[in-house]
Amino acid sequence: MYSSIVLEHFQNPHNQGVIPDADTMGQVGNPVCGDIMKLYLKFRESDKDKPVEQRIIEDIKFETLGCGAAIASTSMLTDLAKGKTVAEALKVTKQDVADALGGLPAVKVHCSILATEALEKAIEEYKNNLQLKK
Ligand code: FES
């Protein structure tokens, strides 16, 4: 049912955990199953005067109460987004994540949405907080 890449990421997730001094965190819930995803981001310090889209994602970690497919998808997303600019990371689609995992069973595609939505939410929260500080 799952590809070997999915199983590998599920059994040994990359970038799982919390970034205590994260610049932002995005939390989303999956309306289909009720599972939760939290994604933490830390931007490169030397980029702090650049527009948000041009900042490099230096560190990214996730915590989830989701299923194996959600864990594998987010593990893969963190690999795809780490070291990229915010603009590049936001271009990663749930299809890119599923493709990089060697495909997901159709009934599990909704689980992969948590990863990209949590990333979008974390960036959105960061921008909102910047607005509030102005
Ligand atoms: Fe809830 Fe997969 S069943 S995220």
C-alpha cells in the first residue's frame, strides 16, 4: 500500500520536534480526520532585513498527532523546504510531496495536505505578526 520511501520517512521522520526559539509556527487541523500538525520555522539571521519571501529557511521542524502518511509527507516537505527561500518553499505543492514519496494511496492524499498547509500558515502568521509590530 505504501511506497518504501513513505515507510522510511514514517519510521525515521526527518526534522521531527520543536524549535524552541522558532520565528514562527503554523498549526492546522485536517477536517477529514481531525488530526493536527504544527510546523516551526527559523529563518537565517543574516536575512532579517530582506523581504519575507527572500529569507532562507534555516531550520524547520514538525510535531503531529497525524497518521503515518501525514508524518511521512511532512518529513518529506521539511527536506524539500529546508535551505530554500520562503518563496521557493511555498511553491512546493502537495503533489510534489506525494511524488517525492513515490506516491500516496488515494485515500491518504488528504493527509499530505497538512504539510503544505502548515507551512503556508506559519508564513502567514509570521507576516501578520510583522504587520502588528509596524
Ligand atoms: Fe489524519 Fe492522515 S488520517 S492525517
